[in-house]
Amino acid sequence: MEGKLSRLARTLKPSPIQDLSHFAERCGAINLAEGFPDFPAPAKIKEAAISAINSDFNQYRHVQGICDMLSKMMKQKHGLHFDPLTEIAICCGQTEAFAATIFATISPGDEVVVFDPAYETYETCIAMAGGVPVYVALDPPHWTLDGGKFMKSFTPRTKAIVLNSPHNPTGKVFSMQELEVIAEACCRMDCVAITDEVYEYITFEMHKHTSIASLSGMQERTIITSSLSKTFSVTGWRIGWAIAPCNIASAIRNIHIKITDSAPAPFQEAALTALSSPPLYFKSLREDYVTRRDYVIDMLVMFGFQVHFKPQGSFFIFAELPENWLSSDVDFVENLIKKAGIAAVPGCGFFHTSTYSQQYQSRYVRFAFCKSMATLTAAAKRISELASIKDGIILSK
């Protein structure tokens, strides 16, 4: 039946992150691979979802109140006015919002600039639309943007730029200077910015999230995508949104309706409660993740990992392998699962540019710290029971 598959389907590969997550589950490994919290979501929003189900909000539904609240939040946080009736589209998570945005804006042959390393979904969506991803490498170890290199990536076919900040997998928060370089390029080259802002409330120390839409000339050429998933620890609820100029928002809404019809009704109702959370909730969220981040960094450094860049946001650590590990990141992750029962993600899957040597691309591993302290403590205990690395093998005590 291979011949019955479409040309597109034959090009798509399973997600290595989900494959590792499923493998970890099958073999009882601690899952530090996939970016989902393993601790309870806030009780208040769970109760709101249960109440919505019991109130029979179980059919196709559009909850306009979400759009109203998002419009208010964008005004308060970024000083931006969006019409909740025409410029916000509710989707099944940020992933669908991003995909629908790509399908609404990218035609075959259009080029889309993506910063590298990058999350796997971007390339897939661009390819499905017939677009061409053009990767611009961020410079390690702090993953800075080289403005000159960035400007050289533009051609007459460039249609859009994908901006993910806070950034997966590195934890980078793009600086105001970098955002200004990107905004200037968008205006000069008449491109749109498609943003992934799902970690907007998970930033650390003095680093703050700024939406590029708030920069001069950018609101009318920015499509913001985000969701409830990361901020409220409900990655399975699939409530996301796109915020864009009305003609683009309308196209995104139409694509969403044609594909999935509506986001889950009870969880849309619960989103009203989530988005009404007081400032203290977001403050506590950041503080809790700082504690988890620092705990995992200490755990990795003690084992020999090189953490040159402390994450400024998101809930991932992109750590360089110990100097005495001479094999690949894939081999390390396989050894870590077998020897310690801990799953992580090989960094090579996030790199796409030839700027990095093949050796460099295989020197990073991503760890998710969006786990309970009990889970992280158990992981630390397992790693502490490993003795050393020798000849490409992790040795147990």
C-alpha cells in the first residue's frame, strides 16, 4: 500500500521527540524529553472544565469571551489594540494556529526565514504549504543573532520570518536590539513576522518577553500565535490562538473551521478562568521554574555537561555533552535511557544549517525541566548513580 500514500505523506517522518517520549514510557524511563508538565494543572481551571462539561458545553462552540480577554491582555501587556471580533482566531492549540497561519500566508515557492536551531514543527508546516525554509544560524554559545548574516538570507522570494521567543530549544529570549533588527528587516523587505509566543509568561531574572508586534510598524505585519498549554500546564487541552490583521485572521479562522471546526468546547470555557488568573499566578510560575531550572543545571554540571548558556525563558536546557563523551548526541541519549532510565532529546534534530560542523550539531542534548521536583529529584538520583564515561559508554557504579 506504499504507493497509495501521497507524495507529501512519504516525505513526513515521525517526531523524534514523541518517539523518545513513547520509548521512555514503555521502558519506565523518567521523561525529560517532551515538554509537558507532569504536575497537576491549577485546581481552579480544572474545576472550570468539569463545570463546563457538567453544564453540557460539549458541542461545537466558539467562546468569544476568550477573544475579548486576549484583546484586553494585549493592550495591558504590550500596548496593542486588537479587535476581538475580527483580529483573533481560536484554534486547537498553538500548533494548529501556526499551521493555519502558514497555510494562510505561504504559497508554493515562497521563502520563510527560520532561526536555527529550531523546533521541528516549523519546517514541516512550511513544506506542507509548498514554501521553502531558509535557516539563519544563531551563534553559540549564547545563541545571538548576527544581523549581517540575517540580512543576507533575504531574496525577492522571502515572504515571512518565523520568530520563537522565548526560544525552544535554547531558552533564549531575543533582546530588544535583536527584535529591532528583525523588525527593520520586515518593514524594509515587506515581510510578515509569524511568532510563536507560547513561553511568553515563562521568563527568568531580568529577561522579559516583548512581542515584536509592539515595535514601530510591526502590528500590521505580525501574526502572533500562542496558547494556554505551557502557561497553565494543560498541553492536552489544545486551546490556542492567532492574533493578526483582520484579513489574515479571517483566513486562519476559515482554515481552522475547515480542518477541525472548533477547539474543545469545555476547555474553551475553562480558558476564561485561566486567562483571568491574577498577577501572583504568573509570578509564582516564573519563580517555580527558576528553582527547577537551577536544580537541573546543577545536576547536569555535576555529571560533566557544559551549560554555557543559562536559559532566560521557556522550560528547556540545551546543554553541551561532557568533553570526554566522544560519540554522538544520539548515542548518548540511547545510553542514558539504558543506563540511567532517563530520556532526553538529541540536539541534532534541531539543527538545519550547514554553518555548524557535523560534530558541533551532534554535541547538544535538550532536557525539559517542566517536571515535578519529585521527578527531578529521582532523575538526579539516577544520574548520581552513574560512575563515569569511557570509550563512548556510560558506566554505572
